[in-house]
Amino acid sequence: MTTTTDYIPGDPALMLTILRSASVGLGPDALREKVLSLFCCDDDGTQIILQDTSALRDRIEYAASHLKMAGLIRIADNGTMSITSLGKAMLITYPLGIDDGVLCSLPAFRNRIYTDNAPVIPARPRINPAYGHGFSAGLGAHRLTENPYPADCREHEDWLMGWDEALDQDKREKETLLN
């Protein structure tokens, strides 16, 4: 079963409506009334009147926030919108609608989206230099008894792990070449 919120204007039409509303300085209530006055069509071409639902208000807020991030509109503390010079240029350039794909062409929007959604890469633990020395020794065919660190310290174990890993890597590489 479908509801009228299934047929709310697509983002290009909604963003275009918000941008045009900003060009005349509409506030949030007037904007919502303007969006509600639009007609949408279902899959059969039947016109549907929009209902004022929380889903529709969320879509309006989402689209307005993206236009603001892109620098196309400004939103005052009271919610009244105004269009920027970039917004006017985009309105002329894209008269049929603006979506996130168009907004991504704008560096301000792209950078903001990236900084808000950039993956958090955990810091890798620093490898003890002894591990690297042991790895180099293993690749250089040095003997296990050539470990320069005292047997009762962590560096001794790290050197040994590096040496062992180098031998394992060498063995894997030889097996790969044989197969």
C-alpha cells in the first residue's frame, strides 16, 4: 500500500522549490505551504495532493541543509531563507532542478560531506624497530642465534617475530613461484 508521502517531490524538484523560495525570502512555514501546494503524480499518472507529515518536513529540512552546505542559500535564525549569488547562478544554470549530484560539483559541499562522513582510521600501533631488524635479518638469511637483544626483553621477542615472518614470507613466495 502506498501513501501520499511516497510521492513527495523528488530531491531535484524539492531543492529547486527551496531555492526559488529563498530567492523571494520565504520563511519555513511559507516554504512548507508552497511545497504542499505542489502536485505529484503516482506511477499511473494520477495527481496526488501532498500531506503535511513529519517525513515531508524532514525532506524539506534535509534539502535545505544541503543547499546551505553548498553555499546556495543562507538561513537566518528565524528560519527565513535568502539566496546567495552562487544560488542565483545555479538557479539559472539548472532550471529543471538541483540534486546532490549537482551539489557535489561544488567544492564547499563536497568538502563538508567528506569531513562529516570521512572514515575514521584507527592509528596503527608503532612497530618496534627490533621487529624490522629481525625481518631484515630473516630476509638476509641470518641465523636465529644472531638476535642482538637479550633473551629476557621485549625487543628479543620482536626481533624473533620479525625474523620468523621474513622466513614465512620467503617460503610463501617460493611456493607461489612453484605453482
